[in-house]
Amino acid sequence: MRYRKLGTTDLNVSVICLGTMTFGEQNSQQDGFEQMDYAFERGVNFFDTAELYAVMPRKETYGKTEEIIGNWFKEKKNREKIILASKIASKSDDLDWIRGGAKSLGFDKININSAIDASLKRLKTDYIDLYQLHWPERKVPKFGQLDFEYDPSDNSWTSIEEVLYNLNELVKVGKIRYAGLSNETPWGMMKFLQVAKEKNLPRMMSIQNVYSLVNRVFDIGHSEISISENFGLLAYSPLAGGRLSGKYIGGINPKNSRYTIWPRRFSRHHTERGEKAIERYVNIANKFEIPPSTFANAFVNDRPFVTSNIIGATSMDQLKENIDSIDITLTADMLKEIEEVHLSNPNPCV
């Protein structure tokens, strides 16, 4: 395993981070334990979760993922050996089962205190190493959107200074060590850094945004900030929801896969242009005799702005292929072929 510093902290996080959103829905607790055991044995010391999980979000499974991780900590007695990241949910059109209703969610003091206390209880821990804002309260493009639509009436979000002050209170009492962003814009990244510096409040250490061979939007506006400001990317959906594994090519719908179970969800990864690009990337991987999942993850691992690549799996075979990517370095010839596909069909799965 390889390790990198998380932002300006002294934490060395594994380049492969174990994503856990399937625990409690597609994966049972037993499955989750097996995945965490294996990942830990392979040197993965970084786990990512969220109060929202399991996915797909529903009332019956809300918080189940954190509970499974907490049960694992209790059984293994190894909490101090894991760098744990979780997230607080923000405003949404649904999620009515979280803290009294989706539209009242936010990062005000009441919500943050309620969310962190519930997460700590489920996780059976006294602290979270990296506490992330799952998505902005502001109306910004996210989850498959690209265009910013200005809304002059959008003034109901908690100010950045107040958010950072609330997080600072959690740092002071030891409930969190560091904070991070997720699904945030370049403006948001810089504004959080600016306010933190001006007000001597917690600095955001990372940003968790989507990144894969078929979604390199992060390259355009975020990547320079990540590199220049030591504000690394925790890349999620590196396989575009599993599509870069090639298992869906030709209209195949594997049993128990997310696109089979929820055919109308995750549409951001399922586009006509995307399917064409995915087939080309899978062909390149096969040409060089590398499993497509391993190939796609290896690309993400070595991007200069990536701190950690958040992989996810529903089977042990998938998990092994994903973690194996840490041992692969793509050659100049491979990268040239990747770039040819990208330039001819850029970002088809936003």
C-alpha cells in the first residue's frame, strides 16, 4: 500500500480508501466485516462513510452503514488504527427522515451537533478523523449537473464563517479532528480556505468529488486549487458506478448490481456517450491484459491532485481487483491511448 498526507495534517492515509455505502443494503454486516478485514490486511487504513448511508438512501437503512462499522470497531478493538471519515447530510428535496425533514437540514449549530452525536453513537467511537459536508447547502451544480443556475433568492444557507465556527467547536471538544468538503465547487473551495485563514478557524483538508476516466470535470476548475493549496481530492465513483468494470457492456444487467436493482438511479453514469467511451477504455485495459476495474482505478490513483481513491465493492472479487490497482502504474503508451479517448469524447458521464 502507498500513503499520502491528508491536507496539511500529519495523517498518512492510504491511497486506496474503503468506501462503505453498500453496507446495510447490498452488503450484509457479515459482508462488511469481511471487506474491512481484507482491506485492513492489504494496508488500507482509511474508511469513508456518511450518516446518509446505506445507498440507495431510505428511512429503513438510514445510518446502517455507520452501525456496521461501529460493530466492527467494537469486535476488532482497533479504532485507533483506522482513519475514519464520515459526512453530514445537507438540504435535499427528499430525505424527510433525517433530523426532522430534508428542507430543514443544514450546517447550523443544531444540525451539526445532532448529526455528529448520532454518528458517534452509531460508529461506537468518541471521534471522527475527517468530518465532511456531504454537499453544499447552496444551490450549485452537483450529482450529474454541470451548469450553474444563479438564483437570487438562494440566501437561506448557513454562512461559511458560521459553518467553520460550528466545526471548530467540535474540534475543541474532541468530537472531530479535521474537516473536509464534498461535492463542492472551486469557488466553495477557495472561500472556505479564505474565511478559515482570516478568522483562524479550521482549514478544510480535502474535497470528496466524483472522478473517473469518464468524468474528469475536476481537472478543469478544481485541480489547480487541490495542487496549489494542498487540498487533495478524495475521488469517489472511480468506476462510474461500476460501469468501467465492463460488466454492463452490451446491455447486460448482472444480478444484484446497482443498475439492475435501481435502473432509474445513477443516470449520471449511464449515458449514450458514456457507453461508447467505457467500451473503448475496457478495450484498452484488455489489450494490456489488466482487469478493467484495476486499470480504471490505477488511472485515478496516480492523478497529481488525488490524495485517496475511494473504492467500493459488493463482492470480494471486486474488492481485490480494486485494491490491486495500487500495484499498477500505467505506462506512457497506456496514458496516451486514454488521452485519445478522452479528447474525442470528454466527460461523457458527469
